[in-house]
Amino acid sequence: EAGVAQSPRYKIIEKRQSVAFWCNPISGHATLYWYQQILGQGPKLLIQFQNNGVVDDSQLPKDRFSAERLKGVDSTLKIQPAKLEDSAVYLCASSLGGGGSVYEQFFGPGTRLTVL
Amino acid sequence: ELKVEQNPLFLSMQEGKNYTIYCNYSTTSDRLYWYRQDPGKSLESLFVLLSNGAVKQEGRLMASLDTKARLSTLHITAAVHDLSATYFCAVSEYSDQLTFGKGTKLSVIP
């Protein structure tokens, strides 16, 4: 079974530029998550999708971050414009379901973003 | 706000020794997860603990959960170099959203 795929793996941009990350979850997984992991810290949830609807985006900085999950499969996370403090690893994870059910999350390899 | 605290944050241990990593959390959740992360890699699921008193073991690692004390432990037995990594605990308060601790960076030295 293929795992969670993410691209690109690395990205270096200058502040105020835009960047987009792509995630393809495990086939059949209804729930998709984007996490931000700053160096030396644990992952922090940015947004959670259930199929193509947003379950929770309360920790997403909506003035510069946006995410979508068209057709309930792939997802993109965009930052526009980027700030220095956005330098982090962006992890995508997926699980079979949600809404109180216990489903294990599987993580992708992440995209390491460096903002100069 | 749910808080998850791990200690120690850094651990250097000799091969063959035993040690325990602690994970305290501030909610009444009974769902706790342990992940391993190697440098530059993603998170690998180690254990899922779903009830008070749950104990799971895999190789030299054993995890337990005490929901009354809001405490989980990850015990390392006879450490080997391959166990060097960062270990995260994560708690699910409701739905399936995870709140992670800061991680414990483990270095096993000869």
C-alpha cells in the first residue's frame, strides 16, 4: 500500500514570495491533515479536512495560508506571502475517518520550507 | 487548551541501559499515541494506547497509559544505537485531532 505522498520535498524562497505544497493521501483515507513542524518542536495542526470539507482550520493563519482539497483526494497548502517564521517542515497526514472515531494517522515525508 | 509535556527533552544514554520517557497531559483523554522521528524523516507510529492501563510492547520499547494520572510512559530496555531518534507523544482530546509534545531527543551512545 502506497503511503502519503508530498511534493516538493524541499523549497527555498525569499520572504514575501508565494509557495504551494501538494499532498496525496493514502487511497481511501477520508481525513487529511496539514501540520507545521518548527525545528525542535512537535507538529502543530494547521487544518483538517473530512473528504473535501474543512473540519477545523482554527490554527491556520488565514491572512497568508490557504488550503483546499478538491474532489476529496489531493490537497494543496499555499502560503502567500511567506514570512521568515514560516520556515518549517510541513507534514501531511491522512486517516480513514474522524468524528470521534479512533483512526491512526499516517504521515508523509514532509516538505522542508526555508524562507530567506 | 490541551497541553502535552514530555520529559526529558534530551536524553543521552549508554547502550544496554534502561530508561523511561514521560508524557503528561492536561485533559481527560484516553487516547494517546507515540511516534518516532529520525532526522530529516517523517513520523512513524509506534503505539496507540486507547484505555486506562493499556500496555503495549514492541521490541525494546514498552508504552503504558494511566488516564487517571494523565500520564504515559515509554520505557526503553537495554538500549541500542538504532533507537536513537526523537520520540513524540500525542494526545487526542476529541475527534481525532492530535496535540503533540515537544519531543524527546534520544541519543544512545556506546
